[in-house]
Amino acid sequence: FVMILCFEPMTQQEAYEMVFEAFEMSDKYHVPVMMRMVTRLAHSRAVVHPKAEDKMLSENALEKANRQDWMLLPALARRNYQNMLDKQKDLTAWSCATQWNPLVLNEKRKDLAIITSGLGKNYYNENLDDYAKAGELPSTLHIGSLPLPVDSINKLAEIAETILVIEEGMPFIEKTLAGILPQKTKVIGKLTGHLPRTGELNPDSVRKALGLE
């Protein structure tokens, strides 16, 4: 709704690394950035390898900021909204190129493609060995950051007739694809009953959606 950048990690290491890039992107494009955490990741622990050199925000960074850019009084809101609209092209281009949104295409599999986000990628990976035994693996796009990488999504639609969306929480990506993809592309996931709408996802529910049971 607010068209800001959003990062959604799938591991503790990614959560650590994404924070640094979130600060860099916020400073570069002068926008707030959101980190989306789900319960299972927030309530777990793992070894995290820190960076050798961490960049810190300079002490006078906030003093240099134009405070009117962060205020939504009527006289400023329209200007600031237009500024945000003007940034969308650059933010979307970044989203298609960033390491957090990797795209893997397989033109041999035309019936299905997979879009994952956050922990959904972990559950998909846990079933990967059995899925590979069942036949050719589909094209995949993992979305670890928003805005949506529209060009990458369209590339999936050019290859596959159906796209399965594996995402935790509300089916945001699944809903949004209806306004992006051509009508001939079928989107399945939580809204179609292939994945449960209630509770958290897990490897078993994803396994069922992949047709392995």
C-alpha cells in the first residue's frame, strides 16, 4: 500500500544481512524500509556469521535529513506521494536484480512454476529430493524483498501455465499476481485451497501442494 521496500528473510543469517542492506537502501532512496518477520523465524535460533566490517550510520546523518520528507501534513503529502511514485521504477529494477530474489528457469517444465517467499523456500527445499525423483524440477522464483520483481514473474508466466505460490501468512503475493499476469496463467496457493489458509505452513503441507502425497 505504501510502496516501500520490504525484506523477508528465510534464515537467521539472511535476517542479519538484510538489515544492513535495508539501511543502505533507505539512505540511498530516502524511504522507510520494513523487515517482515514471521513467528517461526522470530522464535528460533541459529549461528550467525557477522561481517568483517560493518558499516555504521554516521552520527550526523539524521541532522542532514530534510524533516519535511518524513511529514505528511496536507501541504506536503501530495508532493511526498509523487516522490514515492517517481522512485518505483528504480525500486522495481533493484528488486529484479537483487540477490534476495533469485530466478531459476527450466523451459523443459511448462505445466508448473513455483514462487516462494520467506520460510516458504525452506519448506520447498525440504521436499526437493523427493520432488526431483518425481521428474523434471519446475522454474522457481524466490521473493525475499519487495516491491515484486515484475519482470522475473513475467518470465515465469512465459514458460509455465500454472504458478504455485508458497508464502507464509496472508496470501499477499498470490492476490497481487492477478493484476500482473495474463489471464491464461493460473495461480494456485492458499486462495485455491492447495495450501491451508489457517495456521503456519510446514514441509508436509507444501509436500501435499507439490503433489507428492
